[in-house]
Amino acid sequence: MKRPVAVVGVGQTQHSSRRADVNIAGLVREAVDRALQDAGLEHTDIDAVIIGKAPDMLEGVAQPEQFLVGAVGAHMKPMLRVHTAGSVGASTALAAVTHVASGLYERVLTIAFEKQSEGNAMWALSPNMPFMPPLVAGAGGFFAPYCRAYIQRSGCPAHIGALTAVNARANAAKNEYAHLREPLTVEDVLESPMLWDPIRFGETCPSSDGAIALVLASEAAARKGPRRPAWIKSGASYAEAMWVPGRDQVSPLAGRTCAKHVYDQAGITDLWNQIDAAEIYVPFAWFEAMWLENLGFCAESDGWKIIERGEQKLGAHLPINPSGGVLATNPIGASGMIRFGEAALQVMGRAGEHQVEGAKTALGHAYGGGAQYFAMWIVASDQ
Amino acid sequence: MSSLRNVAIVGFAQLPVVARDLHRTSPEMLYPVVRQALADCGVERDAIDFQIAGSVDYMDGRPFGFVAALDVMGSWPPRLDLHLEMDASFCAYYAWLRMQAGDCDTAIVVGHGKTSEGDPRRVLNLQLDPYYQAPMGLDPVSTAALQASAYMARSGVSDRDLASVAAANRTAGARNPENQLHTAATPDELLKTPWAVEPLRSGYLPPVGETATCMVLAAEGKAESMCDRPVWIQGVDHRTELQTIGARDLTQSASARLAAEQALAMAGLQTASEVDVVELFALTPAEELILCDALGLDAQAARPVRNPSGGPLCGYPIMSTGAIRMAEIFRQLSGRAGARAVPGARRAIAHATQGHCLQHNIIWVLGTDRRWA
Amino acid sequence: MANEPPRDPVKYVETHVYLPYHYVAGDSRAGYLRALKDKKILGSKCSKTGKVFVPPVVNSPESFAPADELVEVADRGIVTTFCVVRIPVTGRDLQLPYVAASVALDGASVSIFAPIQECAPDAVRMGMRVEAVWKADGEREGSHEDILYFRPTGEPDAPQDSYIHRL
């Protein structure tokens, strides 16, 4: 990066299954207002707006950023719209980082959202396409076979998904913005219906309405703000082809490549000890174990052991998803940026009840497509 | 303005624009142009640091339509990547910005989409806010007609004037083998075409067409070995406006005007008339005239030469029309424009737009020389 | 009555979006589907590495080289992984529960998705050898449904290392 970039404001909405109290513009504006207020700025202080969200079929509006220009204060400013499937919220934030790192923009607003209650999410994600075999039953149906392969390869016991889900809910209970906050027990999860064997209902993310906005700024602008910023030490977004023979769908190469890139750029050499908190994209509970391995927190086949030992809980060595993560809240377009924003809140010391004590360095991670798109960043309290 | 990194367009490949390619899906159309563009630059895929694609799910008629493009772009090993729901010209902007941030030295920028598979007029109705404007059934031709009507009332421009602008595009376009429409037309012929949506005749509007495009960008230090005559980016800016049709002065394009001012300032130019060639992404003759006003160009003047490619009227492939305006400038300034070359062209402007009634505009100032020392 | 304003503020607007699309299959996919009518499963071969992609593709995503040469692969193979789907999906009429499997056909370098039947869901295993069950002669139309499903052949399972990295 040519010059330092900081997160100076974070704003998110109350995420829920249906925000019937606001329309799309109102939902986005709630996050934008909070982020600007957080940063002590007016919309006139913003030089550019970078928006991201997932397929537009989810709301039935094509390129909604066009009608949202007024609501997000982008009139007569540059605006870009990003879409990289599930990772979009994160890759959008990274596109915003580029703007400030380039030296051409001082303060940018980046927004990610989804108001998927307004359409039919299941249909929008997997409509019946001609010339394709009509088989895959949504995202869960696509990923479940690879979760099975992970279980087989690693010897992961059957209750690990449940442990992950229970912990996510326990964390979400401490996150005022999370969608699902009621506690779960391991029995609740193991007794919940099997949706796409081996993924159970209790191990599956919800469908949520929600938005998040971040204000990113140059060093000079950040130092003028009211808050201690979160410094972006590194970031990258990668993608890989789908039909590569022998492609590892359990631990995709794009994920490992992206992780190495952000660790090297941030000078992280001892992951387990240098990262204080990690917000990683876990839409189905089994992925937490899988991603711990893919991200290099442990050796292959050992990810589930971290969860079994409870080392990923709040208060333990390396809290994973202290916000509750995607399992508790999943407005698809926003989730990636929520990971990044929550990582920033941790090192800013502003994660409230789900604050990881003394967190100085945090990882944000998201993935999308057939586990093809990966976007990550590392933020720190020290520049 | 402090010194920026010199970045050039070093290559471009496209398929000819056709009404409907019956033999290839969207990604299958993209594969040969990526190969061609890289071959023309004399580099292997691994020499490219960053890839970015422009496509729109609703135009593809499928969610995640862009994911399939990864497999034809050489996304193995995993690549630094991004995708925008925007025309490839805006994707090029982001690639340029990344180079300014020092994050890459070379990039491929692709545009793809099979416009023929859907009905663009119905699909693009969905771009309008779903509460007030979309339910009125407005489509991009209707909204363009509203703008044309307002413009004609204010400026006194007539139907015949619009026909003349369209005919000039058709005449130029007849010399461009990449176009979908490659026959000339006179104003009288176009005046006989029926109304599409009054005051726009069907002869003033492009047919539905599709293609795939790949542009190669490279920073100084790499560009020189990839192209005999790189075309340097000297200035660029883009701006969007409120979408609400009734809230804007449709007779002007305030965002195009501001983007042009900023881009020209970056390029160290006072006015757009200092360039030799201008390629405008104007879907209608009225838009072309409005853009001339916004750029401070005299629509009657012979220089700068406007739309030597024939403009979008002769070929309007979704997601690539803006990229093709940049491609034409690349061809004109690097000696690749053959019979339609504008003599002595050294500086040019390429424009792209998206949204109804010229809502969002990008202006590129390009030239044969590097801008910054 | 008809001219009175609504008593409550208007909160929702329900819009049905109807958009017709006419998709192009592409020669590659069309050739694959037509061959199914003749009980042939086609793949295409990478001109650089010889690896075979099913259904056929114009290029290898791995090598970036063209993959124009068509080859036939077997209609039998190995279940590399699978899941058991127990919830309905809008627009699909498969009977629940059904097994959606990734099947590595003999001769192919990548897997296809296919349903597994004639086998209790609990009995499906990674590594299980399966064969295609085709629609009867005269009933096949050159569509994906020409293969009804895959069923176990009864042969011994393939060893784990032959498929675990070949999902």
C-alpha cells in the first residue's frame, strides 16, 4: 500500500429477519448515519462512496446503488458497486482501501447491505437454470458434501458443528446488533432437523436484513478524528477457477494464498500469538474448523480440536467470531464487511460486551462463490 | 496536482458485436478475447498481476453470472481479483486506481454479457427505484426520450438535427468492421424510421447486441515492452448523480461536466476542444449533444472528431460499450485504426455512462505521451 | 368509497417481476446434451495436459489452454462426496430425502453432480462405485434428465486416497 489507511468510523444496523420498519434506502441510511456520526463527519466530508452487495435478485432491483445515490450522499461523487458473491462486503471494503491508499481520496464511505426479506432468497440464490442439472439445493446443498469430506479427512466428531453453533449464539447474545441472540445448547442443535446431511438447521446461518458502513481515511484525516482509528495493516482479495481437477474444496488454495499475502504484508509470523481476535466467515458451522486450518491457525485436520478444547471462545486464547459471526447474522451482501468492521471494532476497543480484552491485532475474513473468492484484512490499534 | 503513476492501455481485443451469438455462452465468448489480448501484448497470463471483470447479474439472467468467467480468464493459480456490477470502463478505473496505490503493475479488464438473452428494456426498468419510478413502467428508451424531449425544448434542436447526428455515427461506423451496424445511413433515411418513443426514432437507437472484451493496462516500466505505442492515461474522473428523473435538470449532464473538468485538470488541459478525438457513450443523438455541452464542445465543429468508431449506435454490447470507447481511442492513438484513423491524433477523450439519463459518467483523457515526468 | 384515501399509511408495495430470458446453451453444452440421447457422456480434453472436463468446456481452467477435443467418458464412476437433502427447494420436484453426490466418472478429471438412488441414503458412502441409470430407449431427449440417477454397482468401494483429493 502506497500510504496508510485507517478505519475511522463503523456503523451497523439492527440486523433481523425482516426490517419492516425501513425501506432499502432507510436500511442503508441507518448504517451510513451511524458510521458518519461515529467518525465525527458529515456526508460532505466524504470524497467517494463504494457500495457492495450480493445478487440483485435478492431484492428485485437491478443495480440498486443507482437509486440509492441520494440516500448515501453520493450525489456528484465517484461511486463504484462491487459484487463478489458472499465475500462482497469484504472485497468492497478493500476496494475502498485502494481509494485512500492511492493518495487520490482522503475519506471514503464504504457500505455493504442486503434486504433479502424483500425477495425470495432461496430462489434468488439457486433458480432453475436451463442446460444445468437441477440438483444443487441452495448454498447449503452445495457446501454440505465438502463439509462431509472434511469430516472424513480429519476424523472430526459429529458434535463439533453443534459446539461451534452454540458458541456463536453465546457470543451473539453479547452483540446488540446480531440477528439471532437466543442461546442454544448442544442438544438443541443435535436435535434440530438435518437439512443437507451433514448440516443441521441449528448449524445454518439465518437469512437477515442488514447493512454496515465504514469510513476509511488517510493518516492525516484519521488523526483529526474523535476516535482512535483501526489501522489497516494489510488486505487482499483473490479468486480461483472452479473446475480445476483436484481442486481442494475443503481447504481452497485461494484461501491459503490470500492468508499468506495478508500475513506477509502485515508482518505476521506467529499467527496463533500475534492475532488477538478473528472474525471469519462461517455460514455453516463446520466451516469454522475448516477455515482455522485453511487460515493456518493449526495443522491440517486439527481445526476441530481447537473447537473441542474451547480455545476459540471469548476469554480463551484466540476468540473466533466474538460478534457471533455469520451463524448469528447473515445479510449476504453485508456479512463480509461486518467481519471486517467487527475486527476493526475489536482493535478500537469498542466491541462492547463482546470485546476481546486487550485486542490489538485482528483478522477479518470472508469467502464466496463455490469457495472461490476470498477477501481478508488485518487491522491493528497501532499504526 | 502531485505526480501520479503513468499507466497505459497496451492492448485490447473484442469479438465483433453481433445481435446474438448462437454458439457461445457469455464466458465462452470471453475466452478467445482474453487469449488474443495477451497474445497481442506478447505476454503469458502469469505476467498479469490483477484481473477485474464487469457484468450485471440481471443482464445475465442469473445470480452470480460472473463466477463462470473465472474459469475462462486464467484464474489458476488464484489471482488478485475483483468484479463490479458495472461497464468495464469503470472496472478500468479501479484497475488504474490500484496501480496508483502501487498494488499492481499490469491488469486485464474484461466486460461480458449476452444482451440478447434477456429483454434489456424490461430488465433496465428494474434499475429504477422500486417505489415510484419502476412501477411507472419506464424503460431506458422512455427515460432517454424524456431527456431528449426536454433538451429539444430548451435548445431548439430539431428531429432533423438528431437525424444528422445519428447519420454521422452511421457513416463513421460503416468503416469499423467490429460494429453490428456497418452500413451508412443518411439523415433522410433515418427520418423515415418510425418512432420508438417520440421524440426518438428507431433509427436513432442501437439494436440489441453483444460481445466480450478484454483490455490490458500496464504501468510505466511494463507498458513499453507490451505495446509498440502505449496510449497513456493523462487524466480521469467519474461522478454520479441522483437517479430521480424529476429531481434533475435533464437538459444538462452535471456529472459529465464535473467529471470532465476534473479529468481535464488532471491532464493539464483547459478545455476538451484541445483534444483531437472524442468517443462518447451516447445511446441517442440527444445524449450526444448533451454530452458535447457538458464537455464544452461545439457540436458543429470538425475537431475534435467525434465517434470515429460509429459510436454505440452501431454497436451497443452490454458491459463493454464503455470499454470499446477506450478501445477506439487506443486504436486511433496507436496507429491501429486503419482506414478510419484520424490524422495527427495525439490526445483524446473517452467517455462512458451508466444508469438512466446519463446518471453516472466517467471521462478519460488519453494521449500518445506520458503525463507525468 | 373508491375515492377515499387509505386510512393507514401505505407500508408495502408488492411487485411481481416477470422477465423472459432465452438462454444460449452454447455448442459445447449442446453437444454434450445431444450425446446423452445416445447414452454417451462427453468430455473435452485439455490440449496441453490431456485432462478431461465433463461437461465439455472451451478451455481448461487449470492450464488456460484450449480444450476443444471431445472424448467419451464412462457412465460409471465413484462417489467422491455427497449430502442428503431433506428440505424442499422452490421449483424442484425431487422426492425427499434425496442424495446429491459428486461423482467422478471413469476417464474424467472433474466430477459431476448427480442424484443417487436404489440405495437408502444412510447406505451411501464416499468411495462407493456407481453406474448411471438411463431413461429407456425412445424416451431420451438430449437433456440432463436422460440420466435418471446413479446407483451402486455392488463393487468394492474405491480406496480413500483414490478420491479424497479429487472431490
